[in-house]
Amino acid sequence: EGFLIGSTDLIGSQIAIRKNREACAAMRREMFIEAIKKVKRELLNNRPSFGDLATNRSTLDFLAKQRREAQDPLEQDDMATRFKKKVIKLGKKVFKRINNSRKKWKGTKLEGPPRQSFGESAFVAFGVFFTMLTVLKVANAINAADTNYKFDGAWYSSTLCIIFALTPAPVGQPRQIFAAHLWNMLVGLALRQIPTSTGLEGLPTQGFMEWGSASYGLPLMWKRALAVAFGVAGQAKLGILHPPATGLSYTFVSSDKYSWGTILTVYLADVIVVAMSMIILNLSEAKQYPLYWLGLEWGDAGRFRFFGVQARGHHAPLTKSVSNKLTGRTVSMEGDDRNV
């Protein structure tokens, strides 16, 4: 197995550097051809005889100088010429990138996901209904008891969609839910400490155009945008993507009624959602939840990995195959792939 992995890495590295190697070779060929052309032009202009070339040292030095300048033009060009060449090169790259982007607008002509059966849809509705009902009851009880632990049960609408309708999706596993919620709440609380600029009427400004008559601080709109941006980027960097959790960064930076106590109630709701989803989904023969809890594993190089999933690592075998009804195939986590 180690030999196969090493061979695959070697082949991949060779393919990765092939384009750069070919581009370098093409550049050298072009520079060599240009050098020959320059020397040829000098020979045609002066038309020296073979004897002059063999005996005249100055002529040979001049031709050698022309060849070196043609093969290494950047060192001989002045700053303006080099800047012009860099601008032209950058312009070509930008044009190529824009042209490639335009081609991608056409899409890849792949088919959309197939519909689920009526039985599966009914099972999803059953699970989402009872789980959401429980979360809303808990939210109402907590909000009525103590406003310091206030939270909104509607935050879990999208989470339940992922867990029950896209059960095998990595973004719906428990680690993603707990870690992404914590990250986005901390981002919102941190950015909320930045002062918010207010206008003449005491209301938060929404843009920099109102700064002329505003107090010191950052417009609320910009704070919200920064919270969402850091929330998404942090999830991607840490490998804890859970899209519905991003709304928490926006909510926490916008309102001061959600504080540290809300983090406790959100985690309580997370436990309820994960527990009920695990109980309900595992009643189905076609679903299994969760596929993993913390995703802790040791890499091939002996490094302990927490954030991110190892590309070619071994996962603990599951007791049952995970049936993917969307594709009509049964996918076994042990590598067995059979038609239903």
C-alpha cells in the first residue's frame, strides 16, 4: 500500500511540473531563435566574408554580444522597457482569466440531483417535524425563563434540512455543527466590540457615505459583512464547514441581546438536534447518522490531524453499508460498491 501511495504521489508531481517544464523549454527555444535572428540580421547588414569572421576578433565579440542580449533581454533592457513588458504580460494573463471565466458561464452540462421517493420524503418530514418542534419548545422555555440565555429556534431550520435530506453530507456531521456554531458566535462577539458609527439621529450608519455627519466607528453594514466573511473563511480554513452556522456571526454582531449565555443554549440545542437525529435516522435501513463524530485520526506521516479529513486515510469500518438512494447505489465504507 505504501508503495502504491508513493507511486501515485510521484506520478502526480511529475504531471504537476510538466506544464512548467514545457513552458520553460518553449521560452528558451523562443529566446534562442530570436538570438539567431539577431545575429543573422547583423551578418546580412555587414556581409563579412568567412575570413573576416575567422580573423576579426571584434566582429566575433560583437556577434556574441548580440546573441547574449537576445537570450537574456531583461538584464539589458532599461526600467521602462521591463515595466512595459510586465504590463503586457499581466494584461495577457488578465484577458486569459476573463476569457476562461466567460467560458465557465456555460456550465458543465451535468444533470441535477434526482428526486427522492415519496417514502423517503415522508420520513424526512417526520424527522424534521419532531426535531424542530422540540427545539422550538426548548427555545420558548429558555427565553421565558431568562433573557440572558436567549436564542432563536429558527436558526436550526437549515441544519435540519442538511441532516435529514442530505444525511451523508460532511457538512451535516456533529463535529461540523458544534465547531462551526462556536466559531461563528465567537467571530460575531469579537467584531461586535468594534464601535458602530451613528448619525445625527442616533441610528447606526449603513455606509461610509454617511460619515460626514456620523460619530467615530465602523458602519454597521461593514461590520456585518466582515462577520460573515470571517465566519466563512474561518470555517473553510479549519475544515469545519457548516453553511447554516454562518448566520450566527451576522446575528451576534448585529444585536447585543445575544451574549455568552446564548452560546450555552445553542450547544444545548445542538445536543438535542444531534441526539434526536441519531435516534430517528438510524431507524431507516437506508440512512446512518453520524458517519463520524470528531474526525480524529493519525496521518501517514505520524502527524495528528483534527481539522480536515485525510485524503487517503483509513476510516473505521461501519457495521452497515450506507445506502445512497440519490444515485441508486449502495456505498460501503469498506470499499464495497454494489448495485442495489
